[in-house]
Amino acid sequence: MHAPPTQAFALAVPPRRGPLRAYLADHPVAMDWIVVGAAMFLAVPLFVEFALQGHWWRFALLAVQQLALRARRRSPWAVLVVAVAIDAALLYQSPNSSVMSVAILFAVYAVATAAPALVALGASVLAAVPVSVYYAFVYTPQGPEMPANARYVGLVAAVSVLLMNVLAAGLGAWLRGSREHQAEIRAWAVRRAELASVQERNRIAREMHDVVAHSLTVMVALSDGAAKVVPKDPDRAREVLGELSRTGRTALADMRRVLGVLREGPGASLGPAPGTEGLQALVGGFRAAGLPATLTLAGAPPPSDPAFQLAVYRIVQESLTNALRYGRSVSRVDVGVVRQDGVVRIRVENDGATHDGAEPRLGTGGGIAGMRERAALYGGTLYAGPRSEGGWLVEAELHWTEGTVDGWRVDEGR
């Protein structure tokens, strides 16, 4: 079974948030009002100044500027325009006024979270132009002890306004980039999970096909053979029926193994999957079903990896199943499995008549596709087609990188 992409999901899950952050993330309206409240709190000295001077129209403009921040998520550009326009109106109405709120900084930050970084940077610079021009060329500090070069105070203020806007844009761009990065990771994790799910479904489909096709084909052949020999040789018929029963039990065990994995997951405690050590019994079962099959094992034993051995077993099984199902007048089926260094070669050939199209085929081609997929999993190839001298040939090559192990017995099952 393929392990779920837990690392991908670990990356995709954002860091754990505290109760307050989680609440604000789930209730953006509350966060909007907190921003409005923070901006108004920082503007309290201005509200007090306007109220004491009786400048109620300024008081109203300042309140509108702060309340406009409520819409910064839906219309960040409009909020930025309103904030800049109101700040400019409050400043330029008096040549010596130094009235300025932080609403522009909140608005620039909101734009930067919604627009590309370069666009947000340009917007922050443009938003600073009216205020910076005012401080650089209009504003004149007043006071009894102001030096002659006090006009440079305005230049410092102009540069400070520009830098604060750029800083707000930078913070917003960083947050936007972080959100996009998290979204990309989540999308990647979803694609990874979907791919793993597809691969797992394909693997299970191959297993189900191999189990059902092999077992049913052998059982049909055995039942047909038993029906023919019952009148002539009851003892032989009982042997065939016993083999039929064993084949059915084996099929049920394989089905329980596959379905158990589906129900309980990869950690299910189930019997081992068939491997190369079961090839002799596999070929013997086909011989009992009437297929004249022989097995030759040569070279070193195959790798001990259960998945690799299962791939070899299923390719041989599917090849023999096709020979039993589709072969006509088959007098010889040769099965050879040879390992040379890191390559395992499988060859299954028979001399039966090829399908001429007079009878409908029972299969859909999924078995050959499954064999090809199993070989491809180990960097190999598979050929399945008619032989030039008649009959059918399946050749597969699977690659393994570990070293060889001597001692595999040769010419078994003849």
C-alpha cells in the first residue's frame, strides 16, 4: 500500500493558532472592527483637537476616514483613495497644520495584501505623494525657538511618510506571499493525495483483476473437466473437485486480503501476498486444470522484496490465465523466470492457436495493461503478442538494484 503523503499535509497545515487568532480568522467582521477601533484610538488626539477648536467638519471627515477602513477587504483601492483624499484635505486647509492619521498606512497594507508586490509598492509611493509634497514644500514649523533652517523638518517628515508607506506595503506583500505559499502547498498536497489515491485504486484494481480472473478461469476449467470425467472416472473427478475447492478457498483468502486492506488500511494484519516461492504451486494448479505448463527457474533467487515478488507472481499468473482462457489446442506452455544480476526476465509462451475472431473474447485487455504497469513499476518492459511460429508469447523484464544471491533451484516443476 502507498503511504499517505503525511509530510505534504504537515507542510500544508498552517501553524497552530491560539484561541484569539482562530476566532478572528473565523470572524473577519470582528477583525475589521478591531482595525477601525485601533485607527480611531490612534486618532484620538486629532478628534480632541478638532472638537476643542469647533472644527466639526474636520471631525466628521476624520471619522469617515477611520470608518472607511471597515471596507478595506472588499474595496482596498477605494479605501486607499478615500484615506489619501481626506488626509490631503485636512492638511492643505491650513498651511501650518500637521494633522495626519494612520488610516493611510492601514489602507496601503490592505492594498498590498490584495495586489502584486510591485503594484503595491507603486501604490504606496503614489499614496505618499500628496502628504510628502505638503510637508516638503508647504508646511512651515511655527514656534518661538525655531531655527532658520527649520524648513528641513518638513523634508524629514516627507521622507518619513514615504518610508512608512513603503514599510506598510512591504508587510502586506509579505503576508500575501505567505498566504500564496500556503495555498500552493495545500494545492500540491491535494494533488499528491489524489495521485496516491489513483495509484492505489489502480493497484487494487490490478489485484482484484488478477485474483478474480485467475481463480474463475481455473475454476471454470476444473468444473468443465470434472463434468467430463465423472461418468468415466469418479475418483479422478473427486480429485478435480478437490482442486476446485482449494482454488475457491485460495480466491476467497486473496479477496479477503485485498478487501481487508480497503477496510482497515495499510496496517491491517493480513496474510502475506503470494510471491515467487508460490510459482511452483501456481503452475501445478494450472496443470491440474488441464494446462500443460512447465516451470523453469534459473539464476539467483529474486529479491526478497514482497512487492517485487508479487509483481513477478502476478505476471506469470496472468499469462497462464490468458493461456487457459484463450488458448486453443495448447500442447505446451513453457514458463521461465531467470535472474541475472539486477534483472529478472519472465517468459511465458504456448503453442496454441491464436484467436481468430470467430468467438467473442471474454477479456477487456486490462490484464495485459496490468502486467505492463507492474513491469513499469520496476523500470521494466513487457511484450505480449503472437509468436511467429504460432501461439502466444509474454516477455517481461523487471529491474532491481540490489546485489545477487546464489542458490535458486533450476528446472523445477517438470
